[in-house]
Amino acid sequence: MSEPPPTLFLLGASHHTAPLALREKLALAGGKLDALRGELHSFADLREFAVLNTCNRVEIYGVAAQPETVARLQASFCAMNQMDPAVFEQIRLHLHGPDAIQHLLEVAAGVDSQMVGETEILGQVKDAYAAAQAQGTTGPVLNRIFQKTFQAAKHVRTHTAIGEGQISVASVAVDLALKIFGDLQLCHVLMLGAGDIGEKTARAFRSRGAVRMTVASRQFQHAEDLARGFAAAAVPLAEATAGLSEFDIAVCSTAAPERVVTQAMAAAAMRRRAARPLFFIDLALPRNIAPDVASLANVFLYNLDDLAKIAEENVALRQAELGRARALLAEKAGALWGQVEPRMGGNRLPE
Amino acid sequence: MTLLGLTDRSWLCLASVCYLAGLLLGTAALLRDRRQPRLTIYVLVAAGFLLQTLGLYLRGLAVKGCPIGNLFEIFQFTAWSAISLYLVVGATFRLSLLGYFTSCLSTVLMLVSLAMPAWDATRHVAAFGGHAWVEFHAALALFSYGVFALLALTSAMYLLQTYSLKHKHLHGLFSFLPSIFELDLISVRLLVAGVVLMTWSLGIGAIHWVEDLSSVDTPKLVTAGVWLAYLVALILRLRGRLVSQRLAWACVALFALALLSLGPVNASRHPVAPAAPASARKP
């Protein structure tokens, strides 16, 4: 009687299959990831493997010589995480052959992510592959699959709108600034308020090319602290609002209960810079900028609700692209399975 | 006069097809919410430009001069000027959607002029009194109209982008528009270029007008009026008095008025003769 052929498999759980409380138990934090890799090494009939561990998923991709290997691996994984195997059976993600490839492609392209189209996951898949390669646990099958996965993820992002539009408030604000000014290198950004949201927005502006930044806060020390982190200038709040005409973009996120920028202030600033637009981003609650500022010519005002609405619209647009992205990836997965199957000698894992 | 068996009008028709193809391609991309195939549109517009240049060249050979002797030729020459400028501006500034809008304008100007046989049935004789400099002045003036046509397009794009950002409609066509800052920058440069060209043109013309004041007729006064209006717009812009949306509206309105004035201006010119040698008018 001949031996059954090796099998390509995926075993794990993700935010689609497991609630947060169970994902917490499965999370490979601290030294658990290394411990799992050590455990997997001990399986003599596990020819290749790579572990993808993110905040939303733990997935083991592997090539097993025997179909029973996956069952033993599952038992070991449950024991390691002190999870009842019956519970794991209910939340597990267990695919093999082309379905496993299709899943990896969807994960890498951001199609399977909680925030559809996000790009961070591709880096995490690359890291998982690099770690597996460094430890010598990949072979001809997984090498081929992962390398082609990166190409497929890029292809889908280029040929669908899965990654179009920003989906965080700070990134939406930066996108709007680009629509007004084109190049942020030429812009002077004023951060009014030195809180968390101000810091996140400042980071988003800096990452997209903003060079000149000034921070102002009701408590000057806070402004100085934030400014130091971004090599920006710090000024008192009153000085910043009096010199509004010097700035192209003003991001307001103070905790002030009253308006920090009134229409009169904005109008006075525009008289000194009529030909150059002024973009106000009001991230504060209660709002820091008088809504009637928006009626001034060449002045653009977006508040928290406006930005959140745009982010939601972008998410909806990405969701609408899911079908196209999955169809493209299914084609790629089919072709890739055709390439790796001969290397494995077939895949006949019973259900 | 024909080339490869095709008359000047046939070459101009082929050029229109290229511009129309660019327009349809851009519209299809917009309807499908996709990025503009900028390179393809640029190539189509460039191909149309070459064909149009050939058509106008043949017409020029037939009439033994610059082909700006009737309304058909004036529209064709204006479209040609706008496109020649787009080919430079589009390649230099890579403004998204400018190729699409240029295709729109060129298609309209070309098709309208081709669809009006009456505009090309006759042409003015001795419109330039046999003076090469006067003919150059007229061609330069029309070329500046082409610059103002492109300025009207960038101004319209500016107004659309401002509307989009003010009213928070950011998807569809609006998502592909260039930034307000870029559009303002290019508009000011086009305004400067148009005014400089027209000033140069009127300067050449003025040398002849002062010699013969009786030659200062309605067309010349209208052209001088157009120049003055654009000059005032430029001065106000440079002094910060006419900016953003008001400048954009002014540029769109001025070009519409300049275009509308071409008909009456053309009608008030010198006596008419058949448009071109018979060979040039064969279908």
C-alpha cells in the first residue's frame, strides 16, 4: 500500500471565526510564538511551515507528509494555549490545497482584514515569511506560494479600488490637504492643541511630506513637548491665532469650551493671504472653529463628523470592491495551485 | 489641395475622431470611477493634433496664407492653438483630467465648425491687405485665444474642485481633479502667457493702425476690448484683488464672451470669396 501524498494546509483562527475573548487566548504574545515554532519543529512529518501572528489572526501554513499530522498539530496547539479542543473545533479555520492559497492571497491583499484594504497586513505576512525563511522552515512549496502571494497582493491593489481612499480621520484630513495644496512640503501646518488626536494628525502630516509645523496649546509646556517630537516650533495659543495668515493648514484639537477661531479672525487672515487657500481641520469637541468660517472664499473647513463620514464612504467603496478582488485572487490561486501541486505529488487530504 | 487623396476637411475630420476618442475614453473611465488613462488620452490628442496640423497646412497652401479667413478656420485654429499648448502644459505639469477637458473642448470646437458648412462656404479676401506682419498679428491673436481656451478649462476645473471641497462631494469626477493650488498656479501662468501674446499681437497691429486710422474697425475694437479685459483681470490678480473663484469665473466668462464675439466680428470683415480652391472642398 502506497503512502498518502503530502498536503498543503492552513490551520488557525481569525476575527472572522473567533470572538475577541478566544483570540486573546490564542494570541502568541511574548515567547509563545517561539515556543510554537519549536513545537512545530518537533513534528518530523511537517515538511514546511510558517506562522502568521497578528492581533486579528493566528494562522499556521504548512506542508504535512501525513494527513494525520494536522490533527496532531491541532491537539498540540490547543494544549499549548490551554484551550478545549472542542471549543477550538468551533472557531478554527482549516483549509487545504487551493483554498489555503486563496485564503493567504486574500489575507495579504487586505481583503480578509477587519479594515478592508489596509496595507499593514502585507508587511506582517512578509515578516512571517522572512522569519520562517530565517529559521529554514520553508521549502519549495511555501517559498513559491509566499513569493507569488506578494505579487498577487500588489496586483489586486493596483487593479481594484480595494485600497482607495483613506479610512482613518487623520489620513482623510491629510488627503484633503493634498487636494487643496498638492504638495505639503510647501505648506505651513499649525497644530492648535497638543493632545493625542493632535499628535496622530501631526504624525500623518509629517509622514506625507509636511516639513514646516508649529504647535500651539493653551498650556505652553504641552506645545513644547509635542513640538520637540516633530522638530516643530512651539508658540502660545494667542500668538498662533493672531498670526493665522502665516499658516496654510490649521488643525484644531484643543479642549477649549469656546471657539478658538472665529469668523472675524479667519476673515482677517484671508485679507492678508487672499490668493492662497486656508484649510481648517476641527477635530475638537466642542468645536474649536466657528462653523461660519466655511462661508469665506478660499477657506475650507472640515470637522470631525465630515472626516468620519468621508472615512465611512471610503470603507463602503472598498467593501464594494471585495467581489472583484476575490475573483482576481481566485484566478491567481488557481494558477498558483497548478504550479505547486506537482511539487507536492497531489493533495488528497480527506475532509 | 489633397494629400493621399484626402482633402483638408477630411484630415480635420480624422483629427476630430481622435479628439472624440479621447473624450469617450475619459468619459468611460469617469463613469466606471477609474483613473483617467492619461497617457492614452495624451497620445490620442497628440495624434489628432498632427492630423489637424496637416489639415490646416493643406488649407493654408490652398488659400496661400494663414487659414483664419472664415469662422470655420477661426474655430479650427483656436482649437489647434489650445491643443498645441495642452501638449506642452499637459506633459510638463501632468495635471490630471486636463487632457480629458481639452479633448472635450476640442471635440466641441471641431465638430461644431465641421457641422456648419455655411461657415466654410466663403472666406474673406485680402483680409490682411497682403501684409505678412498683419497676418502674423491675426494668427498670434487667435493663438492667444487658444491660450485663453485652456485657461477657461483650468478655471472650470478650479471651480469644480472648489465646489467639491466646499460641499464635501469628493467622489466620482471630483476625486480625479488636480489640487486647487496647482490649478491656480497654472491658471495664472496661462493668463500671463495669453496677455503677453495678445499684447504682442496688438502691438504689431497697432503699428499699421496708426498709419491708417480708418482701418480701425469693429473686429479690431472687439479684439482690443478682449485684450483689455484680460489685462485688467491679470493686474487685479497680481494685486490680490481678483482671486480664487472670482478669478476663475471671470476667466470662464471672458472666454465665452470672446468666443461668442468671433461670429459678429468675422461677419463685419472684408468682402468674401469662395472658401478655398474646389479641390480643397471635395467631400
